[in-house]
Amino acid sequence: MPKTFGLGQKKRYKKLRGRHAKKEEDQNAEQPRNLTPDPDLDLDLGSEEKVAQTQTEHGQMPPTPASSNSDADQSEPQISADETANVSRSEQKMAAFDDEEPCADDMSQYFLIHTSFLQSLYTMLTCCFCSGSNLYWGRKKSAGFAQEFYLECISCDKIVWSCNSSPKSKSKRFDINVRTVVASKECGLSLATMKKLFNIMNIQNVMHHKTYKQIGMEVRDAAKAAAEEAMSRSAEVVRERYKSGMYFSDQVSTSGVQVVDISYDGTWHKRGYSSHYGVGVVVDIDSGLILDTHTVSNYCRGCEKAPPSDSASFTAWNETHKKSCNKNFDGTSNAMEVEAAAVIFARSVEQRKLIYGTMLCDGDSKALDNVNRLGIYDIKVVKEDCVNHIAKRIYNQLDNLKKSNKSALNRKLTAAKIKKITNTYATNLRDNAPHVEQMKLGVLGGFSYDEHRQDTKSSPVPQGSNFLV
């Protein structure tokens, strides 16, 4: 995990004790409560206070509690977009299979129930046809984790009740099976691990591996569709904010397409450039919204079991397999970030109606050079370095210098000293950007003040520089 760098020390407040704390509580109790919140703070006011504040801002008098209650009784509560967005990622994926929106009602939940509980329940029931109490409880068939139960009256030989243990979604899949596959994907568990888990819990009839794969493909398609919809909405929001003047870019394209400033980076499944899977992500700098992603893979397990290319069955196998092949790249893991950037930038105008004119990256310019070499846009993509990554490299270099010269720098270049130097450097870069000369003077001035602070205790910090004590 990379180290984080603070911009200063946290301000500590002394906790009052004894009679001083009692005195402060009495003073706070005597002061009237101010219902006008600070616009820079995100205060959670009550519902009545929010209504009163909103109507006061629009020149209306807040209603009395009686009138507000009557209005609330007559009108149904409206669900805002923020409330519908406050749903877990797993629930959003499940929404593609459900007929209704995700509900937190207790009647829609699942419970692990022992069979003895059901047996004790149906012994108290009677037949609706003959009113007899000689009922038999059993199972007809199973589909994965979904079971079909029934109650049969022995006296009149009729089926009293029959129902499945899980409802079906609009994809005709049982809900419990879909949720199990989504849970295994989210937790990174294989089907074999899931079977071992349920076997220990004495839950039988785990789904077949073909069913597991089919549901997994459906979940993947639903997740990709949901992600594409979310990123398209994010791109629309970014375009509107640039159009309204909320955001501004230094570059302008002659094609009329909106130019935006983005941050691009790649990540891998494993560290050390030995992973078979890599992902490139583009994030809008101003809003923090994800605009596009692309997954690169140089491995496919199905291709490992392919028949020989010169055999008669290879053509038929290839026609069937290429629709689900996971391999889309023949290069190394180190080149995945460059490949993902080329794909994302090439489709930005068509899919997002945006031009990524400024790229904020971690210092590696291979992806930027490749995008400019391909000539995707009518403008040149400009690179901006991240101050956090620069500070991280300085911290690592100083730490390596200390480790390689322990005898000379062990007591002089301490961990606290390295962090202070790094924070001073990063702070002066941020405060004086984008003026290069002021950034240089600020950094040198901060280090010079640190070096001679014992002799210049009465002297102020050089202008344009900051030193973190």
C-alpha cells in the first residue's frame, strides 16, 4: 500500500475535565440553538428544520407542525435520486434480474431454517379439503439452491400446498441462485469453495458447474451494461458542467467536441508485472466521476484446451469459443496500461462525446506518447504530473539513501525527517503552481529555512515558501 503524505500536523484540542467540563456544558446549554447551518458544512438537520430552511430561503413562511403533518398525510413520500442511488453494487447488479426495485423489507429476505422447524410448523396445520391433520411434507425437485416443497394430505390423497423456496427473476432464473453467483464473484470465491462451504452447513443440491457458468455470464453482461450506463451519465454530467462554465479547460478543439481534463492510470490483478489481467481507468479531475474503463487480458483458459489448429474440429471450436474468449491482447503485462489507454482514448469522441486533452498521470509517459503517436485527436494531449506521486518518489529515494548509508545517515536522516522534507516539497509545489519559477523559489526557500532555522529563529520564512515544522 503506498504511503500517504499529510500537508501538516493535525490540530489537537485539549479535552476539558472536572469542573471545567461541567462549566462548558452549562454554557452550551444556556446558548440558544441556531438552525441556520454553515453553507460550507454538511449538517444533518431534521426534516422539519430542512423544510423551514428551504421555504424561508424562497420567501415563504414555514408551516406550523399541524399543517405540515396534514400535508404529509395527504401526499405520498417522494423518493429522491440520491435515495435510489444509495444502493450497494451487488443490489445494482441484481436489479437487472429483478422485476422490482431492491427492497429492504423483511419479507423479501432469506433465512437459514432447519428442516425440524418446518416439520413442527406443518404438524399444526389441517387439510383444507377434509380438515384432516395427517399431512406429509416433502420435496418434488430442486434447481440449484431452489427447492420445490409440497404438503400432501394422506387422508384424501390431495396436494394441499406447493411452492418454490425462491422466487424467479425476469430472466427465469431463481433469485437465490443468481444471488449465490453474485456473492461468489464479489467475494472472489470459486464454485468449489462455495460447495465446500455449503456442504459443511449440510446444504445439499448445490448448482451444477454449467449453470454456475451460465449465470456468471449473465451477471457479467448485466454488470457491464450497468457500468456503461453509469459512465455515460457521468460523461453527460461533465459535458453540462463544462458547458455551464463550472469547469474550464486550457485546450480547445477545432472539431467542437468538449475538451476535458482527466486522470488516467492502470491497475493489475497482481503486482510485479506478472498478471494476465490489467484495467485502465479514466477519471474526470474536477468531478471525480469515472468516464471509461477497459480490461486487457493476455490469457484465456479456454484457449489452453483448444484442439490443434490444423485439426478438422478447430474451425467449429473457434466459431463457438471466440464469442466468450477472454484474451484480447498478445503483449506483456507491462504494456497493458498503454494498450488500455489507446482503446479508451480512441472511442472517447464516439461514445462519450469528449476529448481527453490533459492527462494527469503518475509520471510514466508511455501511454501519453502512444496516444499522441496514434494521432487520435486534432490536438496534442498534454501531460500533468501528480504531486502525490512526485512526493512518493522523493520519499522512496530518501528512504533508499538512508538504507544504503546506515552508518552515516541512520541518526541524521530519520523517518520523521524524511516525511518533513517530503511534505515541505509537496506543499510548496501545490501553493506556487502553476508558476514554475515561484515553485522553484518556494521549494529552495523552504529547504534553506529548514537548514538555517537555528540561526534565523527571528527571521521569517522566505516569501512564497512554506516549511512544515
